[in-house]
Amino acid sequence: MKEVKPKPPLAGLLFGETIYWGVMLGSVLVVIGSVLSFLGDNYVPVSYWLSAAWKGEHLAEIWKHAPGGPGGLPMGHWYLPHLTTGDGLCAFGISLGVFSVAPALLLAAFGLYKDGETLYGSLALVCAVIVMIGVLGLMPMPG
């Protein structure tokens, strides 16, 4: 007798595949950025990051004294003008992996609505909007 496996829900497939490929692409960018960082093409030198971290300096102090840095803690998408540098590419890869949740939630909402799950579809849409507001910087960070 052949075993029959249950079919996974459409919303779960859409969400899972989108997150998977978004995080995989982001991870590849982070690896490439890490290689570039250690080859020396950086917005802020790797040697400075490592020595400041080992000294136990606070994040705001590290950015304040960073050679070539903005002179303070950068806000928003500081890495976009620096995508050709290792640390800029690493930050972009991390952001891409994190942001992949927004399209995944939108696709999951579509799947949930299609399956008749109106409440969960609506909650997925609300979550997607909250994520996009945060990622796009439309709501200021506390601090």
C-alpha cells in the first residue's frame, strides 16, 4: 500500500519558498561582501572594526571615531551608496534577507485569502505593512 502524504497549504509554500530564496540570496551577498572586506575594499577598515570591538567600545563610539565613517551612528540605509564596498555589500545582504519577510507575508496573505482564511490573511497583510514601514524607514527608530 502506498503512503499518501498530506498536501501542504498554499500559504505555507508561498511563505517558505520566498523566505528561503530571499535569505539564500542575502547570504550569498554577505559571503561575497565578507571576502571583499578582508581584501581591503571597505567603507570603514576591518582592522578598525575588530580592534574597537575587542576593546569593548559602545556601538555609537565605534561609529563616531570610524575613519571614513559618517562621524556618528548612521541611520537608515547607509550602505546603499557603498554597495561596491565589502561592508556595504554585507549590510545590503543582511537587509535583503530580513526584508524577504515582507513579500513572503504578502504572498502568504494571498494564499490564506484563497483558502478562505480571511482573519489570518488580514493579519498577514497587517504584519507585511508593519515590516515595510520599518524597512523603508517611515517610522523613526527610538533613541
